Amino acid sequence: MAQVLGLGLSAGIVMADPPRALQVSAAHIPYYVETSGEGVLLDWFGNLTRDLPIDFHIEVFPPKRARLMWETRRVDVYMPMIDGRPEPGVLISEPLFHQNDHAFVRVGTEPVCSWEALAERHLKLGLTEGYAYPDGMQVVLGEDTGQTAEWVNGDDLNLRKLVAGRIDVFIGEYYSGLAMIREMRLEESVMVSPCPLARREVGIAMKDTQSNRLLMEELNRRIRERQSADSLEKRLRQFVMAELPSSAWAESGWGGTAHAVRHTP
């Protein structure tokens, strides 16, 4: 027998026996999504959904495959959705946080604070496979600039190439980039340019069904409630800036109902 939870929804989210299951495709992003139940984003998501009558079956894929799983609708939920736009059959949550894309350069070199400056200086550019780069990258890699880029399978490889002088700059997400610099002990060798090249909204995408609309309404209410006291942005700052040994970067699992499978390329 179904039991209505006291969540204040007009139609109600019901407690089913067993709970309703949703398949989640999560893109592997260092320190955000490691394995199901680990990483700042999944830890926060687990707290956000802790008492909901939903069994989230989370699978972690390399970014390209995670996106493909969502675009072919083989899963019910996809995260993180960067700069998601409304489209038929898709629900997009309110922003969980804003992703800032920065240029990482060697200590002692000039910071890069705009796409135009990056294109004009003809720097050796390192990019990461599967990373969803913002539209400004088209300015840098356009036919008129003559700029080329070297692609590798991981930000850690780009950091090593940067320190070795094989590239001059790589573009990455602010918090995960700082955390990786800390873990690799490269604070004396690599710095992040102070101004973001892009600032983008990050949310959750979900198939548009009647039951998912109710779920998304409740998730959005909880996201709004946490914007001051327990925002994901605040968690990220604490996570990166805390004085932790490298072995402590990955937070413990959130203890919710999730079944983890991590897929490699």
C-alpha cells in the first residue's frame, strides 16, 4: 500500500514498496564524481535526496559515454548537466552551483583572463577529452586564429605537461583544478588565472514524466533551501581549501540507497 510523504506537494510523492527506481548516468569529474557515493557532488546529492522514496541507481561513466547514455535516453537522470536548456521531454533543475572555467598556467608566467587574449598570444593549449568546454573556445580554435590544441585523457596529464613546458596553458574547472594541484603538490609550479573565462550553471537533467515532475519540484525546493546554509558552492570551497592530506580528498559515501558501477573507457 502506498503511503504519502509529508513533502508539501500538491499531488504528493508516494512511498512505494519497493521504492521507485531511477537510473542515473553520472559523468566522472575528479573530486565531484569519483565512484557512486564518493565525491563532493554525489555526497551533496545524497544529502539532498536522503529521505525521498527513490532508489537512485548511479553509474559513473567517462564524460562522453555518460552524456551518450543520457542523449539516447537509456537512463532517467543525468548529472552534472552544464548549461542545460529546456527541451521537449527534459526537465532541468535549478542550478546546484556555478562552474567557473579558468586558465591554469605556470607560476611566473602571465595569467590568461579572456578568450581573445588566449587566441592572440598563440599559446600551446592543453585540453581534456570529454570536458564540456564553453562556447568561447570557438573563438580560440577558429580557423582565423591558427590556434591548435593538444588533447589528453585527464586534467592530471595536462598538469604534468604544463609543468614540463610541453603546453603553456590548460583550461579547466576551478575547484577540481585546485584540488588536483593540491593533491599533486604542484602549488609552487602551477597557478590559476584570477578571472574566469566562463561561468556556467550546473544542474540535474531528468526525463519529463508526471512522477518526475513532482520529484523535480521537490528537488528544486530543497536546492533553494540549501542556498544559504548548505549550498554546494560552500561545500566545494570547504573541500578544496581545507587543510587535508592528499589521501583525504575523497569524502566518504553518503550512505543513501545507491548501487555503484564505475565504467572505464
